[in-house]
Amino acid sequence: MIFEVWAPKATVVEVDVLGGRRAMSAGEGGWWTAEVDGAGHGTRYGFVVDGDGPYPDPRSRRQPDGIFGSSAVYDHARFTWSDHDWKGRDLRGAVIYELHVGTFTSEGTFVAAIEKLPHLVELCVDFVEVMPVAPVPGGRNWGYDGVDLYAVNETYGGPDGLKSFVDACHRAGIGVILDVVYNHLGPSGNFLRPFGPYFAGYDGSYWGEAVNLDGPDSDEVRRYFIGNAQQWLRDFHIDGLRLDAVHALHDRRATHLLAELAQEVDALACSVGRPLSLIAESDLNDPRMVRSLDAGGLGMTAQWNDDVHHALHCAVSGESHGYYQDFTQLTALAKVLTSGVLHDGTYSSFRARAHGGSFDGVAGHRLVACLQNHDQIGNRPVGDRLPIPALKIGAGLLLTSPFTPMLFMGEEWGARTPFLFFSDHVEPELRESEGTRREREFDGFGYVWEAPNPSDEESFLRSKLDWTEVKEEEHWSLLCWYRDLIALRKALPELSDPRLDRVRVEVDPGGRWLLMWRGELAVAVNFSQESATLPLPPGTVLLTSDEPVSADGDGLRLPAQSLVISRPGAS
């Protein structure tokens, strides 16, 4: 077989394989190649650059012994797929379920996650969004410290494990979105630097050095990331990618990396014959992110929408610290439900400047919204989740909103287990400083930072879901509520209508209640700790979080902290 690697500045490159080093030949564009008889699927190898190494292959498809071990040849064609009837799934009208493989089950593997797919089928979600699976230091990590971006964490089950999971999801009618990180690489086990100018030479974000997307020799660096995206979508049958923190991609080229990626993914979708989605995580509130390429946008299918989360969180929790300070009034929730974002050029107290642009004309399905996600739980000092009463009314609003709703694993039954930040760095200095680094990252967020040590295994073990909770009455009741909400959303077109200009919202000046109109349907929410009467004509109650709901003169009386979906005037 032929080994190849990009090392444009190297004088001598060798491949260490089958018990010896073999010289590689320099070719065009800084690429080196060597043909080695007898090498094939499973063969261990590494590259030696100007006498240093051996290092793992930058495009290693498998790291059997982790990030510090040799690469292994992996032949994608050896896996037998059974998803031949899968035609893909469009993001429009979909519900997403985010999970972390290592804590989704007690075993923390793809095989174990497959066993939970019937639960997701009954919940009626359309996509699972899997947090990053690239190899990481040690045995536990959120995934954002990944290196060897073309490989799959062996702890979870390696490349065959991921393929088996995707195959099973497709057979169950569920699409798969994979979270990928292109704005930085982990601080441990990152061996790209000896091969070429993969980095820009300055800190691109809090998490690490900026990737070289627009400097000398950056053409090949861009192809490294675009090729990685194509691999997941083509060779692993993934249906979409969630692109981590794209605001930390430093690219001054006329064609931004995201636009170039969108072009390539559109072409790939034509080739594979199924829709492929790109979802950006961005805190810019920039509508160009989701505008089409021919309209001058970056061509992302959708983006995460923190403003919706913040407004929902404030409404159901009453918190007002840090970046929540502009979202404490129900008028903020009313604005995000009808305009997509709160900060559309308005002043952001947290940033101490004007922020964002108008999303006028953008369809709501292009904004992925949530009540909880890995960041919003895990970036709290003790990883605490919302209580069940808050989840009930928050989910009721989220799942009747014009956005693409996303749930976080365990949310649907009100899991009591936290989701803590955890890592397992090998180097003592990284391991010992992780807690302090984490505290510095959230300085100014308004937290009293008394968090468990991220390096302690207990932080990881405590974050694993406890599936026995589902059998308890309170948790089972909440699960049924989530199932009913999703079923109603899919049954009534008004509830998945993405047109923001058709959403009407009324709020109580006293901050007790909110009324959202979706066509002829009304979603009435009482946030207060006492019963309240909303100005809602009598009609047919389609779904209610709590009993009793009763007519009260010209209005509808709701119990404390409750939500009702009704069709006023119908009987």
C-alpha cells in the first residue's frame, strides 16, 4: 500500500512500519509518499520527520493505543453497512437530542448507546447529536481536547463502533450529527507542528493557538479540515456536523473556510444522494452565518442560538448573573420568540458593547434552540440541571417554538445526575492545573466557583446518567410530558411553522405569565408560584402540564408553574 503525508518544510521523511524505517519520496505541494509491500488493514505505522519521531499520521484513521501510540491502517471498505434504505433527514421540522457517549450509559460505549435507541425512538427525536469523538488524552473527556481528528476514540469503540452506532440509528429512523472541533486542537498529544504550518502562531481563543487558515501554506491546512468533514459525512454516513465555536476560526480570506466547507458539503450531498447539514456554534448573532452562499452568507444550514436559551433559562429559573442579566424580563423572551435573538444590534451588558444583527427573514428552523445543553449545564460549577417544574414549562415553550429544538441527554426525565466538566490529562502539569484553568475561564460569569476537580475520576462517574430514575413516578411523568409535546409538535403544523413573523406573544406586565400564538393555537404559561388568569378565550385544551385548568370569566385560569396548549374558540 501507499503511505503519504504532507510535510512541506521537511528535508527527509520516513515511514516507520513493519519493523523498520523506509525513505519516502518528495512530491509536489510538499507531499511525501512511499509504497510498502505487505502493509494493510491493521498495520501499525508512524512518520519520522527530519530524524524526529515517529509521530502519528496527521490523518490517522485509527489510534489503537491512544494519542501517544502508533497509527494503524484502517480500510473503510471492510465495514458492512445495512442502512441502504436510509435517505437522510432534513433539519426542517426536526428535534435533536444531544449526548455524550462516555456518560450516556454506564458502559460509556457506542455498543451500549445502541441499546438505548428504543428510548429515543419512543421519544420521537429525529437526530442524535454526538459530542466530539476524536481521540483525547486519558480515558475521559468532553471531547474538545481532541487530536488525531480523523480517528475515533478507542474508549468508545473506535471507528467500527461509531459506524455501528450510525448504522443502528439509521435503521431506527434517526439521523446522526457529529460535533467536530476545527478552531483549536487539544494541548496534549498534538503532533501536527513537526509536519507543517498548521498553526498561525498566536492564541486564537481561550482554548489554544489559532489554526492557520489564511497564512502561508494554509491551502493544505484548510483541505485538512475540509477533508475531515467529508470523511465523517461520506465514510461514516454521518448526516450533519455541529461545528464548535466558529467565532474562533480566524480567517481573513475572501472566501471564509465555512463558505468553502458549505460548497464542498453541498457537492457531497449531491454525490451521496441525501441531505447533509452544517450547524455552527457561534456567539456572534450574525445572520450571515445561515444565509445562503448566493445571498452573500456563509451557507450554514443552522446555528446554535444562545439568546433563546438565556431567555428561557431566566424565565424558568429566575437567575440573572453573568450573561443572563439582559434576559431577566419576559419581554426578552417575547422578543427572541418573535425575532430569533435579543441582541440584534442592541447593547449587551455582559459584553459592554452593541452586539449582533437582525435575523429578519431568517426561518426559525435555522436556529437550534435548547433549554439545556452540555455547555449550559457543564459550565456551571457543580454541573447542576434545572428542576422538574422548570423543565415542564421550559420544554413546553421550546417544543412549541418556531426553532429547531434540541434536548440534552436525561433532560426528558429530569435526570438528577449532574453533568460536570471532566478530563484525564496525562501530563502532571496539565492535570494539576485543569481546575484552576477552568475557574479562570469563567471569571466574571457571576459564579462562586466551588467546583469538583475535573481531573478526579469521580467527576466523570457522577456525570453518568442513572437510567433507573426513569422508573420513578415523577421522572416517568416528565418523560411522558416530553413525549406528548414532541408528538403534538409533529401532529400540528402550526407548532413546527418556522416563520417568525407569524408568532405573536403577549406578556403580563407583572412578569407572571406569557401567551404565545402559533396560528390559531395558544401556548399559555404561568411562571408564577400562584395560580393566574390569562386573557385567553375558552376553547379546546389540547395538552396541559398540570390540572386543573378552568375557565375564569373571559380568561383561562392556570395552576402555578404550568403550561397549557389550547385551540381557543373550538369545542
